[in-house]
Amino acid sequence: MDTFQALVARQDGDRIAAAVETLQESDLPPGEVTIRVHYSSVNYKDALALTPKGGVVRDYPIVPGIDLTGEVVASSSDQFAVGDAVLAHGYEIGTGRHGGYAEYARLPADWVVALGSLTPREGAAIGTAGFTAATSVQALQRHGVTPQDGPIVVTGASGGVGSVSVDLLAAAGYEVVASTGKPDAAERLRALGAGEVIGRLPEDPDAKPRPLGKARWAGAIDCVGGATLADVLSTVNYGGAVAASGLTGGAALHTTVMPFILRGVALLGIDSVQMPIEPRRALWEQLGGPLKPRHLADISRDIDAKDVVGVLDAVRAGNYSGRAVVRVADGF
């Protein structure tokens, strides 16, 4: 591993450009575990890493890719041995240190998770998006939202987090309503288990927001934020909950206290970046077992690492559905 290929993002004034470059082993950051990367994936945060003033990258140049799976090739940690199949995501990967769009990565051992029964491709197909979806479903369940309480709406349902959320909720017996602005995704969402597919929320984007609307949902997984989250909060049943993880619709939340103090609605924040390693590893063990999404092959497709920039552009523009799995090994 004297040299290796990587997609490197560099900033030039107000412009960020990404290109395949040859890096040296000395370009890898410090860490106890060196991984030959097999797969990564595409997430909205990866698109932001190539966006001027995207707000996620600490310093350029950087190798994006907040997910990675692969094989340990060197380790000074007693937790991992050469040959172990592993994955990693979140923390500073792809934002504060070189990430998954490179043939090799070096990480602290306490950021790394054993793949267990998952293959490297399955781990990447689930990735941050699937992990966030599973965390969201579990948050609703811990709050006490049951299938008997009524429908659960998933906003941004055609995206990575939304698609896996629909899959996991349907598998757990919930009635799922998928909200999407992509009508051509309706058939695929129904195949994942959605009982109903509706358009974006709010249904009338020009209408003045109401503090409380007609109660419609037992709970929600919101992958959008902004006006969509405000609308969903105002239409959740008494005692329901919203698991919120997204901001593609904006980071601002213009709402009132009414849903919280008149209907007892709970807003559950979902974080997959800084979650401590032990609960992270425990959830990944479930994702390789009883929580494994049923339709990974249907919601994901492979792309080569050298072609990832075009997909990132489509994600940033809101024109991509499902999960893009990035072939890193032999993908340059």
C-alpha cells in the first residue's frame, strides 16, 4: 500500500472540485486500524461535502464518504485482527478526516464495528441511512407507539433513510404511509411495504401553517425537516411521536408549542454521527439479524467510485431515489 487511489475534494475559492488522485500511505490520518475499503455509499452529507458552504467539512482537501466497509489489513488494537471484515460510519469520517471514497482508510479502533453476519456490500447498502432508519424505528417503539395505534407517515420516503424506514416499519407490522415528491417512486415504495403513497407534506405548500391540524398519524419518521416537519408535528395524534433526522427541507423549524402541550406530541431527535460505539455495535448486530432490511437488493444499486460525483450531484438536486452503493475496490 505505498500508493492508492482516492476521490479527493479540494476547495478553490468558492468552488469545490473532486477528482481521483493517487495518495501515499503517509496521507492517511492516525489510527489503530487500517482498512482496505471494499464499499462505501452515497448520503446527503457526502453531497454537502462537495457543496460550497455545505457546512459539514472541517478543512479541505478531504476524501468524502461517511460510510465504509472492508477488510482490516493492519491493526495495533486487540479488538481487531488482520482479515476481519468491518464497517465504520459517522464520527469525523468523510468530514473531519479522510473517508470511504478511497482504497484505504485508517481509523481509531473505537470507531470500528465488526460486520458479523453481513457482507461488506450489505453493510454499505444499509450504511448510515439504514442505521438512521433503524434508530428512528426503535425510538418510536421505545416511546410506546405500536402498530395498533394507527398509521405511521414517513416523509422523504424515496430517499435512503425513508426507503429503509418504510421497509423496517412494514416488517414490524405498522401501517405505513409514504410521503414523497417523486410519483415514479410509488410502485417501489408499495413493494417495500407502504400501504399508501401520498405527495409531499404539507399538501398545500403555500397555505399558512396551522398550530394544530387534523390528527392523522400515530407517529412519523421525518427525513425532511423544515415546513414538512412542522406540518407533521401539527397532525400527529395525541401522545404520538415524531423521529426527526433530516434537513433537506431546511434546518429552521417554524412551529408552535401547541402540538406538545395540547396533544402531548414528542419530538425525538435522531443522531447517527456521535452515538457511542457500544450501542452502535449492538444496533449493527441487530441489523445483521432480526432488524435486517428485507429489500436491500431492491433499494440499492452499485456504482463505481470514479462515477460517484454525478450521483452526488443528483442527490444534492433531489433527483435520486434509494441507496447508491459505491464500489471502491476495483471501482477506480
